[in-house]
Amino acid sequence: MSASNHKDTYQATGVFLVLMGILYLLDKWIGFSSHGLPWVMQKDTMLLYAAVIFLWFKSDKSDWSLPCWDKCLPTCFRWPCCLWE
């Protein structure tokens, strides 16, 4: 079993903790609830922040390009056009 590289996990954890710290300080300073934004500091929104950050930093970036992108882009500049071909 080879050694795992957890660099992307550490980076994502660091970015997440910094973001949570900034949001916490902003919440204490201006109060999101008093401005009609109580959802910013709710638990489920924090989970969403974590999921987005960890997906952003994951190391195995998969290629999600469309198989017909080379035909589609020069012809109409809209990605759904290759669905009709």
C-alpha cells in the first residue's frame, strides 16, 4: 500500500477554517441576522461551504468536457447545440 498524499485535504481544511473564521468575525461585527441573512451562519450552510471547498480542492480533477465540444463551439457557441446533432 503506497503512502497517500493529503496535501489537497490539508489545503481544503485550511481554506475552510479561514472562511469560517472570517464569517464568524463578520457575524460578530455586523450581525447577519440583523440584516436579514441568518442562513449565512446556519449549520447546513456551513456543511455546504465545506462540501464546495473540498470539491474545489480535490486532487483528481475529472475531465467533464462534452464529447462533441470541438464540433459545437465553432458552429454556434452554445453547448446544447451538440445535443441536436
